[in-house]
Amino acid sequence: METEIPNFAPNDALSSLSEICGIEAVRLIEHGGDILQTNQVDPVVFVTPHDEDEVVEIIRMAHASRWKVSVIGAGTQLASGAPSDRIHVVMGMERLNQVVEFAPADLVVTVQPGVTMEALQAVLAAEGKMLPLDPWLAPNATIGGIAATAASGPRRALYGTVRDMAIGLRVVYPDGTLVRTGGKVVKNVAGYDMTKLFIGSAGTLGVMTELTFKLRPLPLHRETVLLSGTREQIAAVQARLTSSVLIAARAEAMNLTTDVTTDVTTDVSREAADAAWVLAVDCDENESSARYQRDELKTWADEEGTDFTYLSNVDADAWWEATKGSVLDAGVVLRIAGRPSDWEKLARHVTAFAAETGLQIKQTWGVTVGVGRIFIGGPRQQPHEPDTPDSAFTHRVSGLLLELRQMASELGGSAIIERASTEIRTAVDPFGITGGATVLFERIKREIDPKGVLSPGSYAGGI
Amino acid sequence: MTTESTQGQTPPTKTQRDAQPTQSAQSDAQPTQSATSQMELVAAMQRIVGAKNVIYEPHRLHVFSCDGYVAEPSLPRAVVMPTNTDEVAAVVRWLHQHKIPFLPRGAGTGLSGGAIPLNGEVIISLVKMKKLLSVDFENLRAVVQPGLVNLNLTKLITGEGYYYAPDPSSQSVCTIGGNLAENAGGSHCLKYGVTTNHIVAAKFVLPDGEVIDVGSGFGDPIGYDILGLIVGSEGTLGIATEITVRILKKPQAVKTALAMFDRVEDASNTVSAIIGAGIIPAAIEMMDQLAMQAVDKSNYHVGYPTDIEAVLLIEVDGLAAGLEEDAGRVVEICEQNHVRMVKVAGSEAERSLWWSSRKMAFGAIGRVSPDYIVQDGVIPRTKLTEVLQRIADISCESGLPIANVFHAGDGNLHPLICYDSRIPGETEKAMRVGSEVLRVCVDVGGTITGEHGVGIEKVEEMRYQFGEADLAAQLAMRDVFNPGALCNAGKLIPSPARCVEVKQARWTTGRNAAGVEG
Ligand SMILES: Cc1cc2nc3c(=O)[nH]c(=O)nc-3n(C[C@H](O)[C@H](O)[C@H](O)COP(=O)(O)OP(=O)(O)OC[C@H]3O[C@@H](n4cnc5c(N)ncnc54)[C@H](O)[C@@H]3O)c2cc1C
Ligand SMILES: Cc1cc2nc3c(=O)[nH]c(=O)nc-3n(C[C@H](O)[C@H](O)[C@H](O)COP(=O)(O)OP(=O)(O)OC[C@H]3O[C@@H](n4cnc5c(N)ncnc54)[C@H](O)[C@@H]3O)c2cc1C
């Protein structure tokens, strides 16, 4: 993209921006890396617009002034992608936090990007509806951030991902033009499906100011069956599950206890870790169906020799919340994709790695969809703490990512970084993509953002 | 319709924005009339795909002059039938080098003119690429060539208990490549989603002949979602030559109910109430009296009462253990909404008769009316009663009967506007009525097309829904993929400057689709 603008004067930018949004919505941050979670030492102006018009004005000004802008949602989880070029302005979407339109009977909702997942689900649940997304992240993550990263969770087993649910957007382009994509009805093929372009684009193509989703009814009955045993036993159940008629709303194989892996006696710890797997299978069908599914799973559990228990409704919800909560503080998150039938092979490799390195590692695998996550390390760095370089750790984690990427790609899959320190994200390519499509990524970025206004350099392929 | 390129107008900043002058110079070009002679073209194509796979004799080209939209036929320069990705790429590369326009074609059942060679394109027909390349039951994936007929995929895997979910009514003839290009829907999309939710990866030949892999077999696309953009792009961004789809295990059990209502309003309320009760049926289809009369005259006679206004076909599927309950709930809700008669199919034969009666409806209308236009607008499902009333008013005012057969569950209307093209002025009137209906759909917050695509037919109606900036953003994406404007130009997105004057003689009839379920 373009080179550094020679004389960025933060205080001038601050006063220009305060003319748009008011002084209370603009703030200078001396050490930009604090908010960006990068090594940037130069200051940034942090601005929190009140509405779409202000977003348009800010972006227009940035475009004219050749500022580089990063958008943040909750602003807690920017540690993904490649560290971008030097950023001048950070735009926080927290004030755009309204549910714009909710038509329960049409199963459609339109929201501003700063609405948190928690707030949205509460509004929807009051009318017996839900957005069937359960990403592995804190409840205060914003819808904008989730859409921009295409974050997903166990429920994708039945309901798919953000790309299957988002049906329309309002997007502010990098030159300040407001563009509408899609619509507000559940089926629509008028023109290109432009919505897809922005989902997962990590804020590098446009600022989403309004998002419309199709919804599902909140299941009248929810049930989670828990089978625990060794990884091999769980894999045997998974194979039966994928070829059965059962309807798994979630099917997640998890190894979330880490204390064993810190044991020094490698063989013992590996064995213990291998034995501590849980397969959680949800049923969102009605009660009779859930009972049938539970009985079927019980039979398999008995035959494969795993333990069996189950939870219903609020108990099941609470169990999932707690489970999710137990991995939120990991400093590193890797995401692996591959054939469901290969998860066990990859998981075994991760366990062996944990035993060898003594690193705290938790893993979870959506066994019917073939998406796994590796959570490494304890409490992550707080945004305001400076990056604490630990080259041995960086080296190990980078090594694991590359090994997994190699293995996964041989098996037709992929491995990326969802979250890690700047050091790690600099040491290895977080995305690792190659091939003809990257040429298109560049052409798309150049077409939509020729001046490189939005988070340049941070995305797949260094875009 | 003119042959002018939609690329003619680009935003003024375009040349400054684009670092590559050659590319932007090309994108401003019209699909050029190339100096290459027909003989050179045919010889080159024959070299790539073999003599038997090139059609160029004028009398054999006629059948390729239109698809299911017969209003604006136009002859192709030639038709080429490659048999693999390399051949497609070689054909495209050659045409690109010689600046000859081209377009992909599947079975030609498209209803909006996407496969019509407006600019005398060379048609790249995918019908000879119809193999199921591989299937992985364990991981629920199949890789197909684009010319494989939708229903044939299901037939090939049904023995093992699997199927491919998207089921357009034309599924016995349309191709998966055509489905990808149109983002085709179908009756069971209410629960299972449309084509875009079922295609996970593809091999794609760009308009300059480069072959790329898009999407990923498992997990999420890495980088921008190019596949998402390609699905539904109506053959304007390139050609899919290998498609990886999700396959599903057949549901353990299915129950189908037929519910007859004295009043449309009660049927519409039933649709909302079922979904409000937390049940997402696999399908909810509606037919009005005119459609019932037509299908009862076909081979699939159900014997609908002549004094009811609407019939609903409701299907629930899933685990057998819970299905009785769901079906019971559905019946109960029908009853609460003043159903005259509701019945759950007692046998597979009965269920299949009901479905045939629904799926043959387009064809049946074709037999009772000399001509018809089928529209494809979508509305929020809670607006069904209101919109059906407005359509009835439009019908009344115009004097043209309108039958309604549609996917009620997701609000996807198919008003069939009946007319007689032999009566002077009636075709134009029918077209006006069609456009008015789409206006109503957009006015209540809906869209002009839910599954049939824009093509040539609805290109001007795109303006009902999108503003100039929205359309410019879409054109910019076309430029990224297709800078030379050689691949299927002039469709899908209206060009900024074009005025609405050319909406002459456009209509869709069922004739071309004879023998196809509808
Ligand atoms: C490729 C990738 C995949 C990821 N997948 C997952 C996952 O599956 N599960 C998970 O838990 N976490 C995932 N993450 C991490 C993810 O960044 C955060 O968990 C999540 O976005 C937190 O929401 P937030 O509101 O804190 O967003 P932030 O962390 O503030 O922002 C996240 C990203 O979204 C962009 N963004 C935010 N709002 C807007 C907007 N209105 N318009 C445009 N762009 C905007 C930002 O520029 C930034 O790139 C992923 C990250 C990446 C890069
Ligand atoms: C009676 C009847 C009923 C119908 N019912 C439905 C229905 O219920 N739901 C529905 O969605 N549609 C329906 N249709 C419309 C039509 O069948 C679908 O749009 C279908 O997807 C078109 O497939 P095709 O193979 O015939 O494609 P074609 O008509 O040959 O082509 C359609 C478009 O796709 C492009 N294309 C074809 N192959 C490729 C490829 N490999 N790569 C890139 N682009 C390509 C073409 O250029 C063209 O723009 C119906 C049509 C008829 C006649």
C-alpha cells in the first residue's frame, strides 16, 4: 500500500475528529500498541462515533488525510491477524449498540455492530428466538467483531456459521461511501452476495454499521449428553455419530484439563491426558426425539466403554457457559480445520506436544464438522501490559502451528492463529494461505481500499 | 435489450485508483468485436475439445439462443463442450486472448436469461462434465463436475442413505453448476438452506483462463470469502468446473400434511403461527384456488374443493420418535386458524401425489393459460396476507388472472401472471403487472428475486432495491474478476447510465420448460 505519511499530528487529528463527534468521544492514546495489541509506540487517536453519519464523516476525513484506521468492537480481542502497518486512528464501535429492528415472527433481526452477543441473545430469547452462534469468546464480544472475524463455536455442527446467517449489511467503504448489501428477507439472490465479502474480512474492507441476521427459534428443549473416556473411545463414538441419523446440534470432543500435562513424567501425563476426553452431544429437537437420541448414545457409550451422563435445559446451558469460560483466558488460540475423521490424529499430535513441552494446552474439536481449537497458556496479556517477549514460548508455539499446518494441509485442511502475542504473529504467518485466490484478495483490497485506509497489512496474505 | 456493456460506466476515480492502467483500460472497453474469423475460432475450439464437441452450424445453434426465459433470444457464435477443467481453461484462455465474449451454460433451465448469448457469446456448455468425481460418506462431502444434474447426485448416493439437500423444482434436469451460479433454492430450503449453504469449495476458471481453488472442504474460508461471492454470480465472474458440496444423511422420518383453508388470511396466519411455535418444518408450500384448478386438470389430480382459497403443504422431518408430536402440533395450529380440512399423508403414494401436484404447478398453468410470467419476489412472511391481497388487486385492475404457487415458509412468492400474447398489448401489460408485483415486494421490505436470479429479465428492477452506490460496489467486484468484460456481460447489474426505456417484449413462458416439473 502507501508509505507512511510524513507528519501525522495527533493533536490536529484529535481536534478535527472532535468537531465530528464531540470532545467526549475522542481521546489520545500515547502508546498506540496498548489499544491495538501491537508493538506500535506511536500515538493513536481513539474515537467512538455515536451513529452511522459520524462513522461516514470520520472515514471521509481519514481518506482525505491519508490516515490509517483500525476498527474495534469490544476492543478486547484484537490479538489476531498479522500486526498491521502503523495506525493513526482507532475507531471504537461501542456506542453503536442498538437493536435496530427485531421482527420475531419473521425470524429476522437488524443490529448495530456494537451490540454485544450477550445483550442480543437476551433480547432475542425474550421472544423465544436465538442467533445460533456460540463462539469461544467472552459474552461482551460485539456482533461487529464476531461478524468481522467469522467467529464460530460448537453450534456450527447444526446451524452453520455467520456466513450462513448474515443476510444484509450497511457498510461504510474506505472512501466514506455508504453501501448496502443483501436485504432483510431470508431468501434473496438479487445481485452479487456482497455480504459474504465483509463477513470474516477483519475490518479490512469496510466498517459495518448495521447487520441483519436470520434467526432460529430457541429450542423448546435442550439436552446435552456427556460421554467421557479416552480419545480412542471418543473417536469410536464420533464415527458412529457421523454415520447415524441422529441430529447433533453440537458435537464437541474436548480435552480441557491441563494440570496433568504439566507433570514431568511424560508417559504418565500423556496417558492421563489421553484418558480425560469428553464428548458433548446436544439435541435441540423436541423432548421425545432427545430421549431417543440420548438412549442411542447411551447404548454406544456402553458398547465403547465410556461414562455417560446428561443435562437438560438451563443445566445444559450453564454447563456450556462454564466450559466456554474455562478457555477464555488462554493467551494463544489456534484453529485447525480438516476432515472430521482425521481429528483424532491431529489431537494425538497436540497431546504429545503438550507432554513434551510441558505447556498448558486445552483442545476442543467439533467432530462432525472438523474444526478444532487449541488453547495454549494461562492468563493472556491485558491490553495495557506491554508485550512480554518470551522467545522460547514463541518458538514452541510457532513450531506447533507449523507442524499442525503441515499435517492438516496434507489431510486437506488448514491451521491459523486466532489469537496470539504480536511476537508470535510476527514470527509465523497467522493464516498461511497460498495459491491463486490470494491474487484476487489483493485485487479486491486494491479495488475497495486503494489508499489502504483500513487496517492495512493485517489480513491474510499481508493485505 | 441492447448489447452495451455494463462496464461502460465506472466511478470517475477509477483510473486514479487503479494502479494498473492496462487493466482499467480494458475494463472500460465494450466486449469487443474481435477480428478473429469464425473459421479460426472453430478450428481453435476443435483443437482444444475435439471436432465432435464444437457446434457452429447455424441450424444447430438455434436451441442455444435462449434458456427458460424466451423473450430475448440471441444466437451464439458457437457452442463448445469441454470435458474437463483443463479444456475449459484452455478454451477461456484462447477466447480471452482473442477478445471473444463467452458464457457458461448448464441445462438452460434458468428463468431470467443468464445463459442467453446477448453479445453473440461463445457458449461453454458444461453438459459433458457430469461426473460424480468422489464421495466421502464418512465426512459428508461429494465432489462433482458442474454438469451433473442435481437429482442425479442424490440418486447416486441415496443407496447409502444420503442426499443433496437443495431441491429446485427443476432438479430432474438442472445442473449443480447452474445451481451454484443462481444460488438455487427449492421447497426444502426453509429448514436446510439454499445452495450457498451447501457448497463448500470449487475449482473456478477466471475469465482470463486462470484456474483457482476457492473455499475449503472443511472449516472456514481463509481470506476473503471468494466462494461466497461466486455463488449466485449468474455466470458473470467465471466458470465453476469442480464443485465440493455437503451431503446429508436422509432424515429418519418424514410427515406431510395437507391443509385446506376457506380464507388466504387463515393460511398465512398458520404459516406464521407454526414458525412462532418454534417448529421449523422442512417445507411449507402454498397454492391458491387458480393454481389448484390448474393442477387438478393435470395428471396429478388431488381433487381440491373449488370453494377454498388456499391450500398448504407442510412437511416436518427428523427423528421418528418426536415427529408424531410435531405433526400433531402442526395440525393443532391449522385447527386454531380455522382450517376446513387437514390431513396427514397416510402413505408414501399419497405424499408423493401431493408433492407432484405442487411441483407440476408451473407446467399446469401453462396448460390453462396460453402464456404466463413467473415472478420470484420475497417478502417478510408476516406480510403474506397483505401482499397476496395487493396482488389480487393488481390482478383485478389489470384484468389478468394471477395464480400463486409458492414457498410460503420463507415468503418466496411465485405469482404466475396469465395472459395471451396473441392479444395485442397484453404481453406489455403482463410485464407491467410483473414489475408492479416486484415493486410491492420491495415496498414491504422484500426483494425482487429469491431464487430465479436477475439475469436479463430483472436487471432494471434491481434499482427498486439498490441505490447507485450499492450497484457501483457490485460492478466494481465484476471488474475485479472480469476486467475485459468478456464473460457474460450486460446482465445482473444495471449499468449506471442505462435508462429504463428498453423494457420491450420481455416475458417468461412455460413453453420452453415443457416436460420440466415446475
Ligand atoms: C481469522 C480470525 C478468526 C477468528 N475466529 C474466532 C472464532 O472462531 N472464535 C473466537 O472466539 N474468536 C475468533 N477470533 C478472535 C476474534 O477477533 C474475537 O474473538 C472477536 O472478534 C471479539 O469481538 P470484539 O467485539 O472484541 O472484536 P474486536 O476484537 O474489537 O475486533 C475484531 C475484528 O473485527 C473488526 N471489527 C470490529 N467491529 C467491526 C465493524 N463494525 N466493522 C468492521 N470490522 C469490525 C476489527 O477491526 C477486528 O479486526 C478470530 C480472529 C480472526 C482474525
Ligand atoms: C419449471 C422450472 C422450475 C424451476 N424451479 C426452480 C426452483 O424451485 N428453485 C430455483 O432456484 N430455480 C428454479 N428454476 C430455475 C432454474 O432451474 C435454476 O436457476 C437452475 O439453477 C439453473 O440451472 P441450469 O443448469 O439450467 O443453468 P443454466 O440455465 O444453463 O444457467 C444458469 C446461469 O448459470 C450460469 N452457469 C451455468 N453453469 C455454470 C458454471 N458451471 N459456472 C458458472 N456459471 C454457470 C449461466 O451462465 C447462467 O447465467 C426452475 C426452472 C424451471 C424451468
